[in-house]
Amino acid sequence: MHDARPRKAGQVYIALGAVLCAVSTVLLWSAAAAANIAASQRMPAELVGPHAIRPTPLEVRSERLTFDCHQHQGEPDCDFVALYQIANPTDTVQGVTAAFYGVGVRQVEATLDGRSVLKPLRPHQRTALDMLVVQAESAIAPLSGVAPTDRRGVEVDRVGMDFEVAPGASGQLRVSGKIKPGRFFRPPGLIKPAPSARHALLGTQKPSVVHYDVDYLLSPLKTWAAVGPIEIEVRHPADWSMRGGVMEVGQWRQRPQNADWSVRTEKNQRIHRLNTHVDAGARLYLHFGRFASAFYHGGPLLGAGFELGGGDGVMVRGGWEVAAPSWVLYELSLQSNLDDTATGAFVLKAAAPQVYVIPSMALGAGAVGRRRTGQLQPGGRLHFDVHHTFGALVLLWDFYPGARDGSDLLLMGQLSF
């Protein structure tokens, strides 16, 4: 009769080798990931208030700026209306040639007392206005030959307008259109949700909240003789968040302070109001947060290990897991000794996020069904794992009430993709 001890010892060494490979993968990937943390990138949509081709004696007695934002095809979209109460304090007719600049804007209309004032700019007017915007804002890069570009190299749209105001007269200049807020990319940094950390290759890589920005440049109003109070109203779905305020143009990389908005909720909409003035700062910013889908599609997992105390020797397992929300994982798996035993399981796990070098840990329970030597045995499972990026150590305790061998205790190394 052959001694089975050498064979079992070899199986144990194989299992330990798999565990060491998993641990090595964790350490190597952690070092590489730590060296490649990306910086935040702010990519706002932009509006530049009407910029006159030359200083004008006309006055802007007041401005009311409204953004009505909603979700369209899974992304935020806003209708904007800017109302300027303008007046001519002189005793002569005053004409104005101006342009309204924007990034991410479309369907722009401009009227004075209901009459359209849109007019294509002549080449020399366009060039002159482009240069004024470049100089005044410092956020607009040198001209690309066709249109100016912003600091990201994105082409800036401009809409020309031309109108006259009689001596002593006043009127309402209305500019309206649509604007698609720009995405604010915030890297996951040191904290990653459990499903994203565990399935770095195939899993959902997304933040729990998606951020978007809109900027409105106030400084072009200084080309008018005087500017009165500015009232701002922002409407958005009640399940979004919003903060905003005024900052200087060069501070776009910094985290600006939130202004003192008045807020109320009305018919599933949140309405923010703010009163400011042109000297408060060069740029009004609006920062929206929208909750992303709670579902994470996760990915596959493969493992190998052994039953503590001998038993079935080397075991291999494969499976798939998803999450919703990020801290609740659902795992469906199958494990076998590739001989006479196979076990299927469904496990519900509560998982902590991965915090830099601190791994994600999960504790769970579920149902199992084991088929051994032709007999099907139902039971339960307790699950514990320690996981960092691709690699994990998994401890499983399967118990079978009424079965002769009662329970299995397994230690496994695991890779997730």
C-alpha cells in the first residue's frame, strides 16, 4: 500500500504557492498604483457675458441669471437665461457690437425688447473681440485661427450681436440657450469602493457621486459704463447637490469657497438664489453632484487552496460577483477538488473599501450545495476575506447539518479581475 502522506504534503505546498503568488501580486500592484494617482481635472462648461468690442456708455442697471438644470439621457443639461436691464444715460444714440462666448453652449438666442439682435461678426470685429477676451479673461488661450480655444484646447463658440439704444431710453437684453455642464474628474485617490478595488480590470470604475461644473465669467460686464446688482437663480433636481460662489479667473485649480445661497425645495426641485455684484470676482462657478448608479458589475474570481485538516486536498474555485450598493457584494461560485467533490454557493457579503495599503475586508454568509460521491448535501457558508487589488486570502467554513463529515474549513488564495 502506498503512503498518502507525501501526496498530501505536495498538495499543501501547491496551495501555499498559490497563496504566496496572490500576496506577491497584491504587493507589486499596490506599489505601482501608489505611483500613478492622477490629479483632479476641472473641465467646466463656460459662459462669458456679453463682451462689447469697445467700452460703451450704456449701463447695465441689473442682471438676472437663471439656470434650470435637469437630467437628459443620463447626463445633466441646463437651460440658461440672462436678462440685462440696460439704459442709455446720454443724449445721443448709442450702438453696441458685442459677442457672447461659451463652451458647451448651443441654441443661443439674443433679443432686445423681443427683437432679435443676433448678427454675424465681421472678420475684423471677430478678431478684435477674440483678443479682448484673451486679454481680459486669461482663461482663453491664443486664437486657433478659426475660433479661440480655452485653456484645455476646446474651441470656444461665439455669437455676435449688434443693437442701438435711443437717448435716455432703456430696454431688456435677453440672452438664452442651453449648456451642458462639464465633467469634473476626481480620481479615486486613496479610498476605493470594494467592487472597484477587487475588480480593477473588468469591474465598474466609477465614483459614487459624479461631479459637473459650469462657470459664468462676470468680468466682461466691466466693458459697460456701470453694472448694477446681479441676481442668480439655479434650479436642479432635489436629489442632486450644488455649491457655488465667485472666484478669480486664475483660481480655477483651487477649491473655491461656497457662497451664502438661499435654498428652498419646490416640486422635487431645489432652488438656489444668490445676490452678488461684478466686483465680487471675475468668475461665478456652479458645482453639481449627481449620485451615480448604485450597481457595480464586478467581475470574475479564481482561487486555489486546501482544506485545513486534510480532507479533499487541493481545491480550486471560480465565480463572479457584483455589488449594489458598493459595500454589499453578491457572489456566485463553484469549487471542486477536480475529483469527487463539487460545491456551489451563493454568498451575501458586507465589504469595506480599500484604503491605500489597507486592504478591503469582507464578511458574509450564504447557502451551499455540495455533491460528494454522488450525494447532494445542502448547507450553509460563512465567508471572510482580505483583499487588495487583484489578490486575496479567503477563509471559508461550509457546514452541512446531518452530514457525516459535518463541515469543511478551507483557506484559499484568490485572484479577481
